[in-house]
Amino acid sequence: RAYEVPEAHVRVFYPKGFEVSIPDEPGISLFAFHGKVNEEFDGLEAGRWARDIPRAKRGRWTFRDRETKLNLGDTLYFWTYVINNGLGYRQDDGV
């Protein structure tokens, strides 16, 4: 059975900011987040946000943006990438 990237959890904060995270699991050495607001990806482009998270904190691998204000009706499109036991895996089409 192939490794599956954990499903990302999105939290939006008021008045601004959001975070996207996955739970820590044995073997994970990197989590990468790529995201855009209200615009779908054309393939595997980097997006407005493209960030590598090199370590987990408090049991989660977390990308945080403290400045962006997401409004009701906005759509956050994203894809994530995880290195697990030295191999890379993507989770595409996150919304």
C-alpha cells in the first residue's frame, strides 16, 4: 500500500490570517504548502504562497499566514507536498 499524504486541515482566523496543517507522522521530514485565493491552479504552479515547513510543532506541520484577510465566499485552492521516509508525495486539488 502506497503512502498517502494526510488530509490538510484549514483554519481561518478573524479578522485576518489562516493556517493549513497536517498531523505529524513517523517518517515525515518536510511539509510544503502551495496556495491561491479565488483562482484555481494551472498544473503544479507555486501559487501566491509556496512555503516549505521544515519541522513539526506541537504534533502538526503547519503553514501560517497572519496577514491575509479571507472574506466569506473566498475559496482557498491549494496543494501540499510531504517527504516521508525520503520520498516525496503530493496531495493535489485541495479546496
